[in-house]
Amino acid sequence: MISKELTVESIHLAMDRIKVGILAHAEELNARDGAIGDGDLGVTLSRSVEIFSATPPEGDDVGMVLLGYAKMLTGTVGSTYGTLAATGLMAAAKLTKGRTAVPWSEVSLLLAAAGAAMAARGKSHLGDKTVLDVIEAARSATENIKEPEKLASAAAAAVKATTAEFAAKPFKQGRARIWGEKGLGMEDPGMVAFQYIVESLLP
Amino acid sequence: MISKELTVESIHLAMDRIKVGILAHAEELNARDGAIGDGDLGVTLSRSVEIFSATPPEGDDVGMVLLGYAKMLTGTVGSTYGTLAATGLMAAAKLTKGRTAVPWSEVSLLLAAAGAAMAARGKSHLGDKTVLDVIEAARSATENIKEPEKLASAAAAAVKATTAEFAAKPFKQGRARIWGEKGLGMEDPGMVAFQYIVESLLP
Amino acid sequence: MKKLLNNPVDYVNEMLEGLAAAHPEYYKRIGADGRIIVRPDAPVKGKVGIVTGGGSGHLPVFTGYVGKGLLDACAIGDVFASPGVDLIYEAMKAVDGGAGVLCLYGNYGGDVMNFDMACEMAEMEDLKAKSVLVADDVASASFAERAKRRGIAGMVYCFKIAGAKADTGATLDEVTATAQKAADACHTMGVALTPCILPAAGRTTFTIGENEMEIGMGIHGEPGVRRGPLQTADEIAEEMLRMLLADVPLASGDRISVLCNSLGATPHEELYIVYRVVAKRLKELGVTVVAPLVGRYATSMEMAGMSITFCKLDAELEQLLLAPCSCPFLKV
Amino acid sequence: MKKLLNNPVDYVNEMLEGLAAAHPEYYKRIGADGRIIVRPDAPVKGKVGIVTGGGSGHLPVFTGYVGKGLLDACAIGDVFASPGVDLIYEAMKAVDGGAGVLCLYGNYGGDVMNFDMACEMAEMEDLKAKSVLVADDVASASFAERAKRRGIAGMVYCFKIAGAKADTGATLDEVTATAQKAADACHTMGVALTPCILPAAGRTTFTIGENEMEIGMGIHGEPGVRRGPLQTADEIAEEMLRMLLADVPLASGDRISVLCNSLGATPHEELYIVYRVVAKRLKELGVTVVAPLVGRYATSMEMAGMSITFCKLDAELEQLLLAPCSCPFLKV
Ligand SMILES: Nc1ncnc2c1ncn2[C@@H]1O[C@H](COP(=O)(O)OP(=O)(O)O)[C@@H](O)[C@H]1O
Ligand SMILES: Nc1ncnc2c1ncn2[C@@H]1O[C@H](COP(=O)(O)OP(=O)(O)O)[C@@H](O)[C@H]1O
Ligand SMILES: [Mg+2]
Ligand SMILES: [Mg+2]
Ligand SMILES: [Mg+2]
Ligand SMILES: [Mg+2]
């Protein structure tokens, strides 16, 4: 089933799997976000993946399909996570526009581009205890990997470890920042959500 | 000390005594009013008697002195009790204007005039469980009495009995009316205040 | 609930000090303790003066509506207590520009006594005075006994309309007749959710369960029509509408104004949620809504709850409602 | 605290339905779910369009200030949540009368991201757009780090002044410069007494002890400068004034406007008690107060507490502040 290169089919397939993963953890993500934020992370992610699968973007241009998914995000709710995800997808779209197949080895590059764009959009930095830190972990773990199965498992392991590692640190961005000391020991919901996204892609 | 007839001196003297009686019971009257009304009866009565003794009206015309006291009441707070008392004093003033001495036997008549004017002002009736009922009790008990000591003791006994008798009935006027059933068993604070006023005049 | 207070004894005077400091172009303090607010240009020669009065704690009612095309003066009592007779009389004298004075106020026992007495004083000194009582609270007495109803938010329409009428140069009798027509046109239903705190007493005015509401409760906690579990906004709005429409039957083609009023804490958001139901129902009936008001127009400090007022219009009332007026709380 | 609610999911849409029904002459709903409010006459040919946006639950902020001489459109998010990027971009397109669009909104992370992204979209489609962020909350960052401050009640002055500037026919660069000058002129200190309830969550935004207050707390419960026992109104006012005057030193002869704003439940009476202290202190300093505002101008539903905003004026800002404007919540 897994194609030799990254194509629009593999993207649509990934989105289907992510949908399953997100819906299974929606309540949990709401609760995690509710403890330090406004409790909507599960809701907004669920709404997004539902829309993804209802009207997936057409065509075989990888870049345009990624852009299509990004636009669905900007068209739904205005949550931070949604806007950041749209920003990341757009950055990846720029690098893949006009291509129908992208070597799996470029995934790490796409993650790098996404992370950089998201940091600019969020005026945030690595180490701020946000989704940026797990994207960087995935980028680093996927460097030079060419097989899709290995990509997913390397990314999943790195993301999980990074999420756990950051739990002990203070939040420096978003609504969670206001909790100061109380945030110590808690995992960042945005990191956990990304972990579930990557884990849905495990073979 | 007690003059043969009602003169301005006897009025000033009565006001001094009433001041002592009111101040001694101010807290209690606040609490009684607070249970069913806005809790200001002791405060407003105290304020009134303080002003009475600070600047008693001048002259020897009984009516004009009563009017003087009435005007002090309208010039202070806007409490129901104060306005009713001012109304009663004005009615008595009308009957005594131009006279320097009024036979004690007319006290009952003055109470009748005061009560009638107050009922008109308050759009209320005998039986409504208000100060009107004790004024009527005092009027009736003082009919044809000519000696001031007897006047006070007859009035005090009647007022006390009436206050107690009405406790069992429902409030039909003022703020207390809204309490319905809960008002049963409670004495009307306005009646109790009048009781203390009359009792301060006991020899 | 918590209050920003100093010594509660100074509550009303400090509030008036701030009010006059913020809006000197609208409000001038006169009388003992500055407890009367008058228009700085009072008395206006030849214009009927309009005086109101009542207890404090209801801003913008009563004081706030002193302004151009509105009231000329307000006599101000302590929180939820009547202003004194002399204060009322002084307010009347301050605004008599030769055309007489209308006393326009809410139907509360203490206020009625004090205004009546002040009017008797005025009569003795040849100041022409008339009175109109606002008695719009549908829940407080049956239609047959309208005169016994308490005055609540409908007051705002009466102030506006009477003020506009006086501005036309109408006589005291004319202003009185129109004010009475406006008072008769107003029907209000309220719902209370929480009490407020009396500054002096430091305690709440009444108690109500955590999940209860009381339909028809008065703004000082006077008993209403029905206490029960808190319902949805739509259910509450529908119940209030039913009672209002039973009181003032409306037919297709009728024109009314509607005031959705917060008692204090209830936010604009919720008022609009309720107004939505009102607008829908009136549209179904073919009734046209003119210049609706949604906001905090007659409050009980930080009480939660709201009221709906219908002011049924004829050509005169509508024209006067839309006439210009200006105070810090209402500008047309 | 209790709310008049239906299904919390419908809270914002029902609120907007009521808002548009009550004031169709000011507000037209467009966009997905009607989540954009625009002036019915938008776009105004040749005039710079001014767009704001932000979470719901702050009425009159943000939506309420769409009106003549004020804002042209508002993109509306859920309670305390940003509006989506597309919504913002659609609002911008709806008000572009050819002179470009100014995005004028409060400095909150989510809003900044979404407005930035919308502006990038606008750039791609050759719609001229500029942004000015309101960052007036003195308690949220030091003067040296002003750009990090949150936007709170000072927004009202920025909307008013930028709206008046756009009405003069000024260019986008001019309106942007003046809006930035207004934003720089605004300094706000707040105090929170109680939280509010999030309709969807059914719980309060934060907790605070029965006899506590928090000076400088943000309107969503962001931590402030100091939490402590509730003090008197005068003490609280003096503390807030000290902080404001340290941030914006005022000298004799200076002219400022002052907004005493309730966060929702705190009644007008208490605002005036506080305003009294502000007026006294400014008078002592020889500072003239122009067109002060006292009331509920930027709220968090039924939160108790208040804020004081200083808007330091120069000749241009003062003239624009006094220029005519009209919406249901502010008329000059
Ligand atoms: N400035 C930022 N830069 C990068 N990531 C951020 C930033 N702010 C928040 N996040 C991420 O977004 C997550 C919260 O997303 P979401 O619930 O959508 O936020 P909100 O409801 O506050 O808009 C956080 O857990 C964090 O991982
Ligand atoms: N309409 C009325 N007619 C006669 N007496 C009344 C009336 N209303 C109240 N009272 C009397 O006044 C007393 C309350 O006085 P007060 O505390 O001054 O009232 P308030 O504070 O409500 O103005 C009651 O106990 C009752 O005796
Ligand atoms: Mg969230
Ligand atoms: Mg959110
Ligand atoms: Mg009392
Ligand atoms: Mg009283």
C-alpha cells in the first residue's frame, strides 16, 4: 500500500489515519488543554479532520493538495493550533508545489520548513514548550531516512521522548504561560496532539 | 413640672424625653426593621430626635411649634415613618395654631386628626398592622382624660396591648408586606417605636 | 459578589461627586448634601420642568436621565430609600421656569408619600405641580389593579417621552397627559437570578437558590409570580412574552418599542440572546419594533436578571420617542 | 453567578442574531455563520476601512464599535477565542473601498497570528493592509517592553480616534500613523474582583478568594501585579493611579481623556466612586480631563472589577476624540 514516494494518495491516506487517531483522543486532548488553556484542542482538531475527510483537495500536485488542507484549516476555527498547522502545511506546500511525487527523504526538510514558518508565525522559539519542540525532534530523527515505515517509527519515538522530557519545564507560550509554577510537571497538549498524529501513521 | 394645659414647654419637655427613649432603643428598632424592612428605623428616628433637641422651634404658639417639629422631619431623611410623623404633627398643628395653651382633654382629638391625616398620606387603613393601629388605640384610650399623667399611662397600656395583639396578623403595608406568611408572629417595628415614644412620657 | 466601597455611609454622596465631576455639562448638584441633580441651565424659561426622585442604586435610573429632552432634576435618596420631602420640593422649585412642574416617578409607597407632601407644599406656595406615577410592572398586580403596580424599567420610556413633550413647549396639562399616556403604554416583566448587596447592610437583599430564578420579582426583591429552577434563555423569554402579551394584546400593524434591560450583572450578550426571541415573536405577530433599547437602563447595582418592557406607540409617542435627547446614558 | 443561556454551542451566533435584529441600521452579518459584522454601507468608497476582531464575551468590544466614525467591520471568534483567518480576510475584503484596510485589534497571541496570516493573504491579492496592535495593559509588561502588553479597554479610544481619522478622508498610512499614536497614548490598569463563567465550559475562568482582589489581572484571568485582601475603593483607585502615573508621567497643562470601565458586574455607582478619586488627583496635578467615559465599554461578561485608562491627548487626538460617531454603545 505504501508508495515509493510521497504522493497525494499517501497524503490522503495519512489524513484518514490521523482522523482516527485524533477522534480517539479528542476528549483527552480537551481535558489536557482545559487544565492549562481553554479546553478546545480536541474539539478544534476533530472539527478539522472531519472537514478534511469530507472534502479532500483534488488533483495530483502534492503542493496544491497540502495547500488545500491548509486552507481548510484557516476556514474553520481560529485556534492557535489550527493556524500554526495551516502555516506549517503552507510552508511544506511551497517546497512541493508542481511535483506529483516527493522522495521520502525530503520529509525531514519539509518538517524543517514547517517548523520555521510556525515559529515565525507564533513569534516563538524552540524550548518554549510548544508543538515546535516536537516538530524539531521529528525533523532531527527523520534526517536521511528514506523508508516510510522507518520515518514514522523514528519520528514517533523522538516525539514521545521530547514530550515527556518537556513536561518538567515551564510553559513559555500561549494561554498555558500564565500558569507559571503550576505548569511544571504537565505535558503540553499541543505536543501530545502531535504525538498522537505521528503515532497514527505507525505501520 | 407638668403644666395645667398643653403648652410649648410641655411639648419641648416631651421631645426631650422621647429623645432619651428613642436613643435607648435605636439598635433594637434597627434590628426589628431589618428583619422585615430596610433596617433604618432606629437610625432615622435617632437622627430626627437629635435635630429636634439641637434646634427646638421658637415661640409660644403650640401649633407653630408642632409645625416646626414637622418641618424638621421633612427636612431630614425621606423615611416612611418620618414622613408619616411629619404628616401627623402637621394635622395636630392645624388644630392648635394660634393657641398658647391647649386643654389636655384635647389630646385624644389631636391623635384622631393625626391618625386620619397619616392614613390619607399612607393610603392605608386601620388593621393594616402599622403605626396607625396604635395611634387609634392611644386615641381611644385617651378620650375624655384630662390629667396628663393619666393620659400617658392610659395610652401606653393601650399601645402595648395593641402592638402585641397585632403581632399575630399579616403585614398589609410598606416593605414588610412582601414577607407574607413570614411576617406572622412579628411585631410591627413602627408600632413598637410608637410604644417606646409613649412610654418615654410615663411619669 | 464584591463591591468597590469606602465607608458605606458615604456611598451616595461619593457616587454623586463622581457623577457630577465626570459630566458637569449635564449634572449640577444642589440642595442639602448635594442630593439634587439639576440641569445646569435650570430652570428653563417657559418650559415645563420635569422632576423625578427615588432611592439610589439603580443607575442610570433615576439621576442619570437628567439631561436635554429628558428630566430637569432628580431628588436622590439613600440606597433603595426615598428622598426627603424638602429635597423633592427644592428640586421642584429649582426647575420651575414659570410653566409648572411635572413629578414623574415610580410607584413606591415611600416615594408617593413624599412626592404628595412636596406637591402640597408647592400648592401652598403657588407652584403649579402635577404628578404621574409609573406603574409598569405586570407581575406586581393584575391589569384591573394597574394603579397598584410598581414602577420599573418602563420609567425610561416615560422620562424620554415626557422630556420630549416638554421640549415642544407644551403646557403642564399637555405634558402631564402625554406622560400619563406613556406610563399607560408601558408593560414590563422581569426575572431575577441573583440579589445585590446593600452597601450599608453589607448583606444581600434576598436569597435565591444556586439554580433558581424568580419570574416577576421586583428590583428590590419583592416577590414575583413564580420561583423555579433556572430554565433556558428561550424558555424564560417565552414565558415573559406570554405574560406581556396577555397584558397588552398586540395585533398586526401595531408599533411598539422594546427595552431589554439588565438588572446589572447580566451582560449584553445574554440580553441579545433574549432580544432575539422577542424580535422573532413580534415579527410573527406582524408588530413593528421601533428604536429598541438593549442594555443596562434601570438596574439594582450588581443584581443578575433582566426585564422586557413593551411600550406601545401611537403617532405622538413614536414621534416623541425619536426626538433628540442627550444625557450620558441615552442619546437620540 | 447565573447565566441566561440556551445550548452554549449557539451562544455567539444567538448573540449576533439578537444584535443584528436590534440594530439593523448599524450591523449587517456576513461570512460563514454570520460571524462578521459590517456596516450596512460597507465598503465606503475612498475611505480607509477599519477592521477589528477577537473573541466574544467582551461586549461592546469588539463588535459593538462597528458604526459611523468608528469601525467598519469585526470578525468574531468564539468566547475568548480568535476568529479564523478566512473570516478576518473576508472582513477586510468587505470594507476595502479602494483606500486600503487598517487592522486594529488587541495584542493577543492567537489574534496576532490570525491577523498576520490574513494580511499575508491580502498582500497576495493586492489588498493594501496595515496593522496596529493595541497594547495598553500596564500590568502585563514593563514600559520598556510595551509591545508585549495585552490590549484591554484602551481599545475603545483607538477605535474612536482611528475611525474619526478615516472619516477625514486620510490615507491608509495616515490612518495607521494616527491609530498607532492613539495606541501609544493609552495606558490602562485594571483590578479583578470575581471571575466570569465560560458558557461552553460552564465553569469560571479563574478563582479568587471571597475577600480578595487582584490588581492588574487580565480580562481572561491572566495574572496581575498583586493579589491581596480587598481594600477600600479609594485605596484601590490610589494604587492604580500610582501605577498609571509612573507609566505616563503627567504635568500641569496636560490634557487627557479617562475611561473608568466596568468589567461587567461592577455597577455605575462604584465606577463613579472611583472616578471621583481620579478626577481629584488629576485636578491636583493640573491635568485637564476631556470627555471622560464611565461605564461598561470593554467587559468580560459578568466579571466584577474595573479598569482605568488614561489616553494622553495632543491636538489631533483630542479633535478626533470629539468628532461625531455613532453606534449603539457610543455616540458623540
Ligand atoms: N506562540 C506559539 N507558538 C507555537 N506554538 C504555540 C504557541 N502558542 C500555543 N502553541 C501551541 O498550541 C497549543 C494550544 O493550541 P490551542 O488549544 O489551539 O490554543 P488556543 O485555544 O489558546 O487558541 C499549545 O499546547 C502549544 O503547543
Ligand atoms: N402606608 C403606610 N401607612 C401607615 N404606616 C406605614 C405605612 N407603611 C409603613 N408604615 C409604618 O412605617 C414603619 C416603617 O417605617 P420606615 O422604616 O421609616 O419605612 P421605610 O424604611 O420603608 O421607609 C412600619 O413599621 C409601619 O408601622
Ligand atoms: Mg485551546
Ligand atoms: Mg481556543
Ligand atoms: Mg425602614
Ligand atoms: Mg428606609
